[in-house]
Amino acid sequence: MLFNFYAALGIILALGLSTWQITIVAVILSCCHELVLETAIINKTGISAWPILGIRLFTAFAAGAVMNLVGNLMPS
């Protein structure tokens, strides 16, 4: 979450994860990539960044958890 999206994808490929695990991590990354930079930009606009940061992190982890549950329900 602190890395560039493409750097994170490169790291994911090096971990040797399954296709479904890569999909879950990619969904999490798409929800909360570049948090440091985008939080700084939100602060510059005068909006409190903490609620936005919390929503993005919660959404990312909730999406990952739901995808994990769906993956466990799918037949192998």
C-alpha cells in the first residue's frame, strides 16, 4: 500500500501465489494504492484525511475478505 501499483504487481509475481490469490491481492491494491501520496493531496484540499484513509483501508480489506469467501465457495 506504500508502493507504486506496478512495483507491487512485480512483487506479487515473485511470491509464487495462485491465480486466485493474485486476483485478491490485485483487488486490494486497486482499492488502496498510493495511499501516502493521495492522503497528502486530500489534506491539501482541506478535507480531513483520516476518515477517507479509514474508508479506503476498510473497503480494501473487506473486498479481499469477500473475494476469499467467494473463492472458498467456488468448486475446485
